[in-house]
Amino acid sequence: MSINNVTQALTYFLAMVFALTFHEAAHAFASFLLGDDLAKREGRLSLNPAVHADPIGTLVFPLACSVIGAPFIGWAKPVPYDERNFKKPIRDAMLTAAAGPFSNLILGFLCMLFLALNSRYEWSLFAAGSFFAPALKIIAAMTSVNGMLAFLNLIPLPPLDGATIMRAFVSRDFWDRYETTIGPYGFIIFLMLAFAGLLNWIGTFTMVYVNFIRVLAEQLVF
């Protein structure tokens, strides 16, 4: 790999770490607001990447993907919650799950807004060659990484958030059969779809999202 490729891989790796951290912290915050403090008691109500990082999913797997040129996939440790503490368990579990992807869409927009502001006012702190110039590249990468992470997590495959969201809209019988049949193999199915190229639509959705927030940010700033 060339130096440029290594730099780009490291940039997107850091962007994913920050996006995953925000995603998991949003789950913890949502569950806390809805009456469950399990995540807080286990130290997950935090923006510290270390408390959310999974050694394989957050470090080894994404770096390996970047080296071999495979789809850039990563994950963090799931945030625990106890549905018995929710007033309406199925609804509140759905809201807790949805908080993750929603937070990524918001964070992606905030990153784009920051880029628009920097373009408008040309802050010298982030000028090319400055100490903080690499941070600007990470922020730029986070616009697409957050979009990708949000759409990826909306896939209704356990253990992704989309499965918990789907549960709120299907019958109990259907969910029980689905969880029993698909649940144990959800992660394997996801990896097979990813490496077979059957999740390329996520890239399309991400491009549409990035273009939308770019236009919105520019309209707000310029």
C-alpha cells in the first residue's frame, strides 16, 4: 500500500471509531431517558471510545478490510439494556435501537455543517499543512461514514438495530419465528451479503444522504 492509501485508510478508520462511539452512546442515552440505567451503571453512557470498542469489530476487522480492499465494516460492543425497566418494552426498545442510526445522521450533518463553515470563513487553524489539517479530513470522512453506518444498521437482521425496530411493527408470532430462524445466523448472513456485493445499495443511499446534507449545510451557511 502507498502512503496515500495508508493515510486514507487511517482517516476512515478513525472516522468509523468516532461514529461507532457516538452511535453506542446514543443507545445508552436513549435507554437511560426511557427509564433503564443498566448502560449507565456499566459505564456505557460515555463518549469515550475505549468503553465501546470491540477488539475485533472496532480494531482488527476494519483495519484488515482496509488492507485487503474489502468492504469497510466495523462494529462496537452492543449497549446492554433491560426491557423490564421500560414503560412500554417493545416501543422503548425500538426507540433505543433507532437512537443509534438517528444519531449518526445528525452527526454526519453536523460534520458537513462544520465543513461548510470552514469553507465560508477559511479558518487558519485547519489550513493545509497546519497541525489540525488532518482533523478536517477525518471530519470530512465522517459525513459519509455516519451515513453508511446509519443505513447499514437499519437492515432488519439481528443483531443490527433494524431488527429491533422491525419488531415494533410486526406481530408477536412473526417476530418469534423470525428471531428463532434468522437470529442465530444474522451476522453470518450479513457478512455473506456484504462480501457478495449485495449491500452496495448502502453506498447509493449514503451518496444521496451526503449530497442532501451538503446542499442543506451550504444553504444555511452561504
